[in-house]
Amino acid sequence: MTRWLANHARALRDALDRLRHPLIPTALSVIVIGSALALPLLLHLAARNLATLSGQLDAEPQLTLFLDTNATETETEAVARLLARHPAASTVRFVTRAEALADLRTSAGLGGSVDDLGRNPLPDAFVVTGREGDPTGLETLRDEAASWRKVEHAQLDALWARKLAATVRVGRVAALLLASLLGIALTAVTFNTIRLQILGRRDEIELSKLIGATDAFIRRPFLYFGLLLGAGGGLAGLGMVALAVATLNRQLSGALLLLGGVGGFSGPAISDAAAVVGVAAGLGWFGAALSVGRHLRRFEPS
Amino acid sequence: MITIDHVSKRYPGGRDALRQVSFTVAKGEMVLLTGHSGAGKTTLLRLVAAIERPTAGTITVGGQNVSRMGNRGIPYLRRNFGLVFQDHKLLHDRSVFENVVLPLRVTGFTAREAASRVRAALDKVGLLARERDNPVTLSGGERQRVCIARAIVHRPAILLADEPTGNLDADNARNIVALLDVFRQVGATILVATHDAEAFSAAAPRVITLSAGAFVA
């Protein structure tokens, strides 16, 4: 067991030496891997931040029918009956002009200004929510209701929020696809880096075989190299993302505050960071294993 | 210790490197394989070290049938050998110490024990003072001695040496032969391929002559 651990410790030290010497090609590989990881991570973060934003907004589309201020009780009831029968309407809430005024007074902090008006300028209104899975129903209802007697104005709200939520879903799928593609790229980068390492160490590998090294002994430092290269790339990617997020927050802080009181673009969580580094290290190891398996067989002692 | 029994080796293209060669090497014996270039000396060493497989015949080392050994067993077989190469096979991006320590790393020695053994081996070949030097700064004779230090550092039972005195002047050749003889005296079995049997006369080895892949004497 001690010998096994010592062998692994030596392979790890060897891999660290190979990362340091030469440093520049290693650094370039780390930057390439980091960039490949940063792209889907940024997309994932953008989707998550947009999802948070759309969650803070009222994403449920609502149709508001504002009635003529001269509408009588009978005319109002007629509109209510039409709404109750309409297949696109799920719930209908009647907001009297008095309730609307009270709401305006308290929620918008316009009490003084409203009192100065002397009369209530607001109309009675119906707030209608649509049926689940029928995104176009409210649009049809809006078009129909616009021609109903005593309906002054029909306004469809929050459709954009629903579109935003759909965009977020598309963004998440895109991030996943991009991550998969760039994961293949990461594996390819590691594969090629290890290939060059093996070619550069041909004499050492052949000699090692001659003096009794097993394939596992020869393979081990390359696997650790791939693992460390991937993990280094993952950390570099996180660093790039952190930098991008900080820059974005500095530049867009004002605009983000306007969007529903969102404080800023949030960076990767610790679990995200651990997943990125872990997956990158795993892919690095995998790329190294593929490369070593393919190229080591070619080097038999001569 | 080593038994070569009717061993033949034919390369692709039909060239016979060895034809029905048989002999044995006893434990603690030094045997020279001599003959002209192309006689099959190096091929025989490569077969014993399981670098190549014979086309026919059997090679037994310490009771193990090398010619039928599976690939997984070969690294462990090779740990019983010390190999000395005419071209030294030293790594020029490592120090003398780092070159000599390689067989001990392969077999899993601790760093402390490995350092002690490397220094003892370098002391035996008279190069302890050069342990930190790069092999490219050494003369041909010194490089061959580093190669021998690497071959003996893990105290192998068998030393296989391919032209260990090739390209060396008479003094250096004499030193190398003396070193090999010392190892023979402490129990190592030594098989040497050389075209210059005269250089080994001081060690009085048994000489096997090959010609065109066949045993002559």
C-alpha cells in the first residue's frame, strides 16, 4: 500500500514537473481549455440570471379590460358574462375604479397627487388570466374584447416575461450543447498535448520499458498530467468568467437595477465551480487515457 | 541460469538472424558472444531480454520460459536484468544521478534507499563526483560507466551487455571489463555480445562464436 501510494505521489510530482517545464505551452493549453469552458459557463450563468429575473417578474400573462368610465352596472355585468363564457379566460377578477384608486394611492405612493385631482379618473376593469398551455388564447380574447360594448381598452401584460422564460429555456439547452461540444474540444486538446509529450519522451519511454517499467507505471504521470491540465483549465475558465461577470456588473449596474430591482449578474456558485473543475479534470484524464492508450503501444524498445 | 535451446530467429523478408543456436550460461559465469557484424550476437541478447521473440526454440531464464512469456510478465522479467547498451541510452535532459536512479524508481524503492544505492553504484564505477553532471559533459568511457552503474544499481542477477567496450580506447575498455568481472565475482551472470573478445581476455570468460546466425564454437 505504501509503495502504491509512493508510486502515485511520484507520478503526481512528475506530472507537476512536466506542467512547469516548459511552462509556456502548458499555459497556452490551460488558456485554450479555460476559454472553451468559460463560453458555456457564461451562457449557463446568463440563462440562470435571466431565469431569476423572469421569476422576480410576474410571468403569468394577464389581460386587462378597461371599461368606459360612463359604463353602467348593467353594461359592466354584460362584459362579465361574456368573459365568464369565453374559453380562453381561466380566472376573471373585477377591479372597481375605487379599488384601483386606492391601490394607486398606496402602492405607487401618489396619495397627495391623487387627492389633488378631486375626482377618480380611473375606470372599472376586469383582470383576466389565461388557461395553462394556451398562450395565444388571451391574444384572441384581447382582439375580440376590443370590439365589445363599453370596453375602452384591452391590454395584454407580461407576455414578454413568458417569452423571456422561453428564451431562458433555449439558452439552457444551448449552454448544454455548447458544453458538450467544447468538452469534446477539451478532450482533443488534452489528447494532442499528451501526444506531443509522449513523442518528446520517446527515449525515456523506451528505456523505461527496457528496465522493467510496466505500462501502468509509464502511463500514470501522463494521466495525472491530463487531470491537472484539465483542472487548471477549469480554474482558468472560472477566473475568466469571474472577470467577465465583474466587468459586466460594473458596466450594466444601472440597467440591471431598472430590470425589476435585480442587484447584479451573479457569478458561478461554489457547486458550479466544483462541477466545472471536476468535469474539466475528468475530461483531461479521459483525453490523456485515450492518447496514452493509442500512442504508447507504438513505442517498443529498439 | 540461462538456457538457449535450438533458438532460431527469422525476420520478415526471410533473413535468418539465428539458426538453431543452443547453449547454457551457469549462474556466476561470464560468457562472450563473438562474431562479425550480422552474426546474431545482438539478436540473441534481445531475445534473452524478451525485446524480441524467437521464431523457434526455447529460452529459459532462471527457470522461466521467456519465449512463451505473456506481455504482462515481461516487465517483471526485465527487472532481473541489468542492460548495458553500446549507445548507452542515457537521457540527456537528466543528471547522471537521475539516469542511474531510473531502475530503482521502476521497482518502487524509497527515495532515501534509492539515493544510497545510486551513490554506491556511482562509487563502484568511479563517477560519484559527477552525479550532478549532465551525461553530455562526460567522455564516451564515462558514459559507458554511467550505463553500467544504471545496470547494476538494482543488483540484478543477470547482466546483458551489448558491445560494452565498443568505441572505447584500450584503457577505458580495460576498466569496463574489470568492472564487469567484479560483478561476476560477486555472483552476477554476465552475457556479453562483442566483436572484440581480445579486450575481455583478462576476465577469462567462456567464448561462444556465432557466424551468420549459427553456433560455430
